[in-house]
Amino acid sequence: MANSTAAPADASHDGNRRDFLFLATGAGLAVGVGAVAWPFVSSMAPDAEVIAAGAPIEVDLSPIQDGQIVNVFWRGKLIFVRKLTAKEVGDMRAVPLPEMIDPAAFGTRVKDGHDQWLVVYGNCTHLGCVPIGHQGNFEGWACPCHGSQFDAVGRVRHGPAPINLPIPPYAFQSDTKIRIGEPAGGKGEA
Ligand code: FES
């Protein structure tokens, strides 16, 4: 079993919507919920063999509450896993495509039958900074570096970022578990 830790990733919003750091490894998710400082992050990264192999990681979704964003790492890359609220799902479905910089319908951002779950890479598509969750004007993220804003399903809505936050390969293993790194058509894939 892997090491585990968790830390608020954004203290700027209320406790019910805190972001947590979750750490996952190839064997399964190691989740903790508590107050662990960011400096622990680098020392808790997946081991080199896991990264080198690019092994899939499993993420247990069951502890994640509506509106929460958790951070996981796969192949050394930061990934946001977000549980959308019902309001966010409705709002994101209703956004007209012409209003977007990189138009993408809601259905292309989530898996069929799993509208509440968003999984995206966690680095800004401008120059790679880490956007801050629950910031900005679009219920999503705001990048602290040059002001890009992303909506609740990671679509860029205000530049200079040119494209949406990319979606890594992943598949649902069950309603409460995803596997990141699962090739398309893998178990549980729609
Ligand atoms: S790196 Fe995010 S706006 Fe420039």
C-alpha cells in the first residue's frame, strides 16, 4: 500500500469545498484527508518505477464531495479530479459554444453516464502554471500567472491560454472508481 497524504490545495473557499491533495500509485489510491503541508508533495510523489512504467493509477471517488477538486499525479503530471455539483453540470451544459475560445460541448468533457466527474490535466495550457480552483468568473479555475480562466469542465474561457485543459486517458471501473492511464476501451470504458 502506498503512502498517503492530503492537503488543502486552496484555502480561499469554504471548508465544504476544499481541495485536497490525493496521492495515487499504480496499485491503487492512497487517500488521506487532513492538514499536511504542500512541502510534503514532492517527497510523496509516485516512485520512479511507477512513473517510468506509466502504470495506470486508480482513484477512489467515494470520499470526494460535491464541488470538491482533488489533485492526483500520474506519470509525474498533475491531474484534477473534480466532482461537479448539479448546478455546475446544468450551467456547463448551457454554455453556448460560440462563447468559448476552444469550443467543446459538455458531453466531450465527461464520460457517458458520469456527468458529475471531470478529470483533466492540472497545468495551464498557456505556460504551465497551476490554476487555482474555484476562482475566476466561470465556476472553474483561474491561473495566477497571466490571468487565464477555465470553467468547471476545464474549458478555457479567458485567455491567454489557447486551449482547454486536456483530458488524460481514463476509464470508470465502477461508479466510485476510475483508472487513469487506462487505454481507450479499457474495462469500464463507455
Ligand atoms: S501560465 Fe496560465 S495564463 Fe499564463
